[in-house]
Amino acid sequence: MATFFDRIFPNGIPNEWVTGSGNTRVLNVPFAAGEPLLTSLNEQGELAGFEWEINSQVEKLKNSQPDLPLTTGNVIVVSSGKGGVGKSSVSVNLALALSQLGAKVGLLDADIYGPSIPTMLGKAHKEPELTANNKMVPMERHGIYVHSLGYLVDEKDATIWRGPMASGALQQLYKDTAWPNLDYLIVDMPPGTGDIQLTMAQKLPVTGAVVVTTPQSVALRDAEKGIAMFNKLNIPMIGVLENMSYYQCPSCGHEDPVFGEGGGVAIAEENKLPVLGQWPLSTELRDSLDGNEPLLLKQPEHKLSQLILESAQYVAAELYYQRKNSL
Ligand SMILES: Nc1ncnc2c1ncn2[C@@H]1O[C@H](COP(=O)(O)OP(=O)(O)OP(=O)(O)O)[C@@H](O)[C@H]1O
């Protein structure tokens, strides 16, 4: 299996990305990059002899709506064929991790059937403020810019919306938010591959898509449908993230594959897609999401925090290479 470093630089580091003199080298990368990459640079044979710094200037890549302004940066939709596989948890953690990697990040909760971002990142205590041209100012949470349908309407009202009403409201939420000049906007999509999801994916300026699944066969079948939907829309697939891959017993360390083994990896391979991570079932992760105290920030040294950062680093690099190669 390719190492972390080889996955970020499958063809080695391009010469023109390296500057510096004497013993100091600066790695200038066009995507979010931070700690895990720095650590791995310092483990690479000859490269480890230099003092490395990373200078990341996130390039705004072409998206599926070339005529729309690129102010919201690279739009990454996080989707799942099946509900409850952890799509919102992955969206929140990827957004926080990309921000930890130095990027300016927004998070749009478009999950109409159960906007869970307000629970995971804290509820709004007042209506969003409006700018002079009547756009809503997003909330700021842990350094990222967040907006959710859950900040505007009662959850019970939103869940009865159907078809055009739902996709219309979601597009408006995207357009009527005064997003600052972002590097990445993570969109937590409603689960499934029906009309709402299709319309959203067509109307938003999407740069790439992440599909979240558990290794369970029912989730996998639905994840396949998600991949097929993005392929049909010519939206580049960044990869598959397998959540709840196993449970590690805190007493004896035994790893139990509660939902089966390797299913996410298998569909990634079948569709020639990268695996962006295999995150375990974790009580600490769930607690941290329920309590608006993200594990990544509270316990950055935790093994799962490191896995999340690595996944975000894969997402940033894969998105860049795929978009560049698709032009
Ligand atoms: N790796 C994990 N370990 C433990 N609990 C998790 C993990 N991932 C998600 N959860 C928990 O599972 C529940 C469902 O997660 P989440 O809301 O992220 O799923 P979803 O796919 O977005 O659901 P929906 O279909 O409702 O949008 C939440 O309570 C969340 O805290």
C-alpha cells in the first residue's frame, strides 16, 4: 500500500514547488497542507536532511458551474447513499481539519432531513445578521464559517419539504449567505440520490465529491448509486471515506469489524477511486460531536484526530490533482 507521502506526491514533489536556500527548504503547495505532511517530509530519506516549511496557497479550481464566481472557493460535497452512516460527522471533521491545515473553510449544512450541524457545532442564539445587500452572515464556529437550514427554520418544518421546494431552499441558502473569500466550502448533502440531491449537485458549483459509507452491504449498494450519480453529472469523485470501519475495544485493543470488513475499500477499488480514510466507531468522537467540543481540537494527539487530519490532507491533494487532470 502506498505510504501517506507517496499518496500526496504520487509523482514525487515537482521541482518548481520547492524554494529556499542553505539548509532551509520551503514547499509551496497549491492545496491545504500542514502538520501530517511536515512530519512525513521529515521522514523521507534525503529530504529529511533539510529544515522544511510549508507554504500553502490554495488554488481555486474550476468547478461544475464555470460562470459562477469562485468566491466560495473549492466546493466539496459530502454525500452518502444511505442515511445515518456519519456523513454530517465526516463533513464537520473534514471542515475543521482543512482549517487546521491552514485553509479558510466554510461549512454548509444542506441536510434538509435532519440538519445536525447546529447540534454538532452549537445552536444559533439569534437570527443570522444581514449585510447591507441582504445576505446572511454565517456563524463562526472554531474558526470555520457555518450556515445551516437548522439556524433558520424549525427542524420539523424543513423535513416535510419535498422536491422543488427543498432544492430551491437549499440553493437559496447557498446563494444568500455572505460567505467570506473561502478556500474550501464543505457541503453536507441530504442523504440519498433522489431528485433533491440531483438538482442540488447540478445547481451548485461543485469542485469534487466525497462519498461516505459504512462497510455494511446495504450502505455500500447505496454508496454505489451516489458514485454513479456524480459520474453521470461529470463531477469529479475525490474518493470514498469508510466510516464506522471497526470498533476498538478500549480495554484489550481488539478491533471488531461491527459492520463487516473492507466493503468501502472494495467499492473504491471497483470504481478506481481513492480511499480517503477508514475511521473507527469511537465513543470519544460521538461524545465530542454531541457536546460541540470537537475531538480534533480537544485532543489533537488522539489517534483518530491524526486519522482525520490525514483524510483531510488526502482530500485536499486528490481534489487538486483530479481537477488539474480533468481539464
Ligand atoms: N465514527 C463514529 N463513531 C461513533 N459515532 C459516530 C461515528 N460517526 C458518526 N457517529 C454518530 O452516528 C450518528 C449519525 O451520524 P451523522 O449524523 O453524522 O450521520 P449522517 O449520515 O449525517 O445522518 P443523516 O442521514 O441523518 O444525515 C451521530 O450520533 C454521530 O455522532
